[in-house]
Amino acid sequence: MDIQFEKVSYTYQVNTPFSYQALKDINLEIKTGEFVAIVGHTGSGKSTLLQHINGLLLPTEGRVQVGDFLLSRKNKRQDLKKLREKAGVVFQYPEHQLFEETVERDISFGLKNFQVPADEIQTRIMDALEKVHLSEDVLAKSPFELSGGQMRRVAIAGVLAMNPEVLILDEPTAGLDPKGQQDIMNMFNHLHKTKNMTTILVTHQMNHALAYADHIFVLADGSVQMEGTPKQIFSQADELKKANLDMPDVLSLIKRINQMFGTDIAYERRQPAALAKEIAERLRENKRL
Amino acid sequence: MKSFMIIGQFVPGNSMVHRLDPRSKLMVIFTFVIIVFFANNSVSYGWLTLFALILILLTKLHIGYILKGITPVWFLIIFTFILHLIITKEGPVLIDIGGFAIHKGGVLQGLTISWRFFLLVLVTSLLTLTTSPMEITDAIEELLAPFKKIKVPVHELALMMSISLRFIPTLLDETEKISKAQASRGVDLRTGSIKDRVYAIVPLLVPLFISAFKRAEDLAMAMEARGYRGSEGRTKLRQLQFKKLDYMAMIIYLLIILIFFSLR
Ligand SMILES: Nc1ncnc2c1ncn2[C@@H]1O[C@H](COP(=O)(O)OP(=O)(O)OP(=O)(O)O)[C@@H](O)[C@H]1O
Ligand SMILES: [Mg+2]
């Protein structure tokens, strides 16, 4: 499903003294199968933007096209359930949405709502569990006796079980330890690669945006300030600074090394180990000079 | 969701009414609520209405916003009017529709009662519009302090009140977030049978309760960690202090009341 925002503005609490324009004239396009990152300072409107994709919010002005669905003020009375089945959202701290007595029932909650046939539900649950790397033992447990990281995985499994075509992630790694963050990001990356799932990731971690995204949108103050490939975005350090964002650690490190030793090492999406190897080699050459 | 909840929601500002000591405002509102019931002719009603209008002007809030804010109450006001119109059978008949008569007394009674109601709601909503919940609870605690002597747990009541007020917006936020998350998992509160819709509330309520309990626990822990031990010997950061503005306002208000009683 291609996604297109056309001149989208959104104002919270219109016509009150509290009205606040969170999105201003947003134009953007996300193609099927892309991995897109949306980054921006806190309060820049990232979550607001995400909620337009599955119709939780309708634009105050402009329109959003998601596959066959046209979302706009004028088009209020349509059945959004079909859209929500295809565009799954993992909210910030998704474990807060757990409520069932057992993990199994919580994962199947969405499936039942979307009228997935009963004989299919079991296989879907198993699939989802495998995707999030949880063992079958948790199925009978109460979600509330799991650890925070496990709860997060259960919540994510509940969304993945719906087999969405578009996966929308609002800071899915917030509050996890570094290892947990890595695991979850690798999992989403794997899903994206193997299932060709369109993935839209909101993140504060420039490292994640750099490592996984094909395309990055930088939001500042409700507008798209920059867009492009990670390479294009992160070559404009000054612009980034204006949006209150940092450079990814790897890039800062490589830049410093290049400056200090006059080398020209490039990142090229390599794993730390591979990069370290090149850096070591180059420095050794450098010493010989 | 939030847009429906603006009945008397605090709007920060710097008007004269905003700057008054919350105790003054509370006393004015409290006496006003009683005084409204003493109005007995159009002049005295007019005088109170004028007072309310001037108050509105002094708050510098948009009058349209205030009137819209009391929307849910409009229904009650109109209902009151119609009720009196129908049940009061005094005075000459004005209209007679198929044996169903509307009397002059009914019209008058309906008008005065609903107008009284309107004034009450309007003025009390001005209090909450211009005073932060924290100020209101502080004021209540101060004004009720004498009752501590007869073992009324004034401080605890005020604390409970301020904590609940503090968490209303948080809970509303949470409700909105969770209902959005469940809507994304296919919950639909707008269609389906009544039974379906009642069941659809469970996925909303359970997470809400869990987070509310968690919050309460965290809060209690944080308060103890910061040495909270009840009101005994506890000092205040924001001391309430009557200022010149308050004395002036009180004097003017007294005059208004005196004039009101002479107009009856
Ligand atoms: N329900 C609401 N009512 C009024 N204003 C809101 C509401 N939700 C968000 N806002 C405001 O809209 C702006 C954008 O909010 P949004 O949640 O989209 O930011 P964000 O980029 O996701 O921030 P963060 O990184 O902190 O999650 C913020 O300034 C916020 O205060
Ligand atoms: Mg957000």
C-alpha cells in the first residue's frame, strides 16, 4: 500500500483556547516495501503524523491516501476497520494496552475483532510468537506476570498476528535495555526484509534511523524539514542541529577519525566489527606513512 | 475526547479575576450561589446578570468560549424551563393547544428558575476557568482550617482532592492513548449492538485501572521518599495572601450585595 500525504495540517482542540497546530502542510510519500524513519525533536508531531496513517486522526486540512483509502474531513463516514487491519500500529509503550487474562487471548484479541476464521487463529498466534522470539510457555501465562521486555514482545505479537501490510512503529524500543533494543530492531528489520513489509519507524535514535531506514523524514515544529536517504540527511550536520537532532554515533566517530588521521573511511552500513577492522587497517597504514 | 471536557477547564491568564486570591473568589462564589435565590423581581435579576456580565468581561475570556463550555448544562436549563412551563397552572391562559394550556405563571416561573440556574452555572464556571485546581484546593484547605479543631481531616481531604484533580488530565490522556491502541486492534465503539459496545469497554478499563493503581503506588512511594508525613508541621511554598486587589474587590462586592437587597 502506497501512502501519500497531501498538504496535511492537523490542529488539536480546534476552536478552543487550547488549540494547537501539530502538523503544518505536510507532503510526503511512502512507497510499498520501503523502510522509512521519521525523526524529530520531542513535540515535533511524529506521533500525530503516524495516527493519520490508520485513520485514528483525520487531517484538519488536506488528505491522506493509504492504498485505496482516502482519508479526509469530507470522507468521515467510511469503514476504517479494513484499513486498521492492513496498517498495524505498535504504539509507544505498547505493553500498556495488554488486558486479557492470558497472553494467548491477548494476542488473538485483534484477530477476533477482524473476524479471522477460528481455525486460522492458532497458526497466526504461533507465527507471531515465533517472530517476536517468545516460547510457547508464555501463552498460558497472564501478561502481567511477564517482564517488561516480554510484555512488549507480547504486545508486538498482537499487532504482527494481524499480518499487516504496513507496520507503523512509534518508538518501539523506548525504555528497553541496549540488548533488548537491538533484538527488537533486528526483528523488525528481518520482517521488513523477508516479508517486504512497509515499515514506518518513529525514533529518537539516529543510530537506528541510520542503520535500517531507506528514507528519512526529519520533522521540526510540525513540518517536514528535511527528507532523503540516510546518507543525504546525515551529510547535513548543520541542518540536523537546527532540528535539535544529533549525528549517529558511528558517523561522528568516523568523521573524527577521518579528520585526525586524514583517512577517508566511509560507513556503508557495515556492522561495527567490519568497520573496526577497516579502521584498524587504515590506522596501521597511516602509521607507516 | 478532550474537546467535550471543557466545562470550567482552567484557562491560564493574567486578568484581574485570575490574580484575585482564590479564597476571595471562593467566598464570592459561595455567597453568590445563596444570594441568587433571593432575587425576586426583574430588577434584582437584572442586577445579578449585570454583575455576571462584568465578571466575564474582567476575566478577558472569550464569551463564546464560556457559553460553549457550559453546553451540557444548556440542555438542563431548557429542560427546566419546559418543565415549569407545563406544570405551573397559574395566572391567565396564554395559549391553549387542544386542551393543553400554557399559563402566564408558567412562563414566568420557567423563565426565572432557568435564568437562576443559568446564572449559577455561569458564575461557578468562571471560578474554575480562572483558578487552577491547586489554588482551589489550597483555598478550601485554608477556609476550612477552623474545622480541624473538631477533628475534620481537612488537610487529608484537600490532599485527596488535589491529587484527584491533578490526575484527571493524566487519566484522560491515558484513556485516549489506550482507546487509540485498541481501536488499532479493531475495537469499534461506534457500531455494533449495545452488548458488543459494553464488552468493548473492557479492553479500555482494565489497562486504565492497572495504570491508575501503579501510578498511585509510585506516587505514595515518591511522597514518602520526600518525607511526607501528613500536615503536622508542614510549611507551604505558595502562601495565600490577601492583597489590595482582594480588599477592593470585597468592598465592591459588598456594595453590590447591598444594592441588590435594596432592589428587591
Ligand atoms: N491530545 C492532544 N491535545 C492537544 N495537543 C496535543 C495532543 N496530543 C499532542 N499534542 C501536541 O501536539 C504536539 C505534537 O505531539 P506529538 O505527540 O505528535 O509529538 P511527538 O513528535 O510524537 O513527540 P515525542 O517525541 O515526545 O513523542 C505536541 O506539542 C503536543 O503537545
Ligand atoms: Mg510521540
